[in-house]
Amino acid sequence: MVKNLWVCFVIGHWSFVIGHLSLVIGNSYQVWLITYNMVGLIGY
């Protein structure tokens, strides 16, 4: 019983971490894309 709860906690924790990381990577990619477009507009 306790072991199952621990396994659920570990799986939940890692899925949260992976989800958070993918969110951060996605956001930084969007920011980079916007910055790149801005620089491109100013550059031309």
C-alpha cells in the first residue's frame, strides 16, 4: 500500500518536472522566435 503511494508520487513528480521543463523550453523557444523576428524586422 505505502509502496504503491510512493510509486505514484515518484511518477507524478517526474511527469510534473518533465511537463514543467517542456513548458520552459517551449516558452524560451517562443521568446527566441519573437526576438529573432524583431531583429530581422529591424535589420531589414
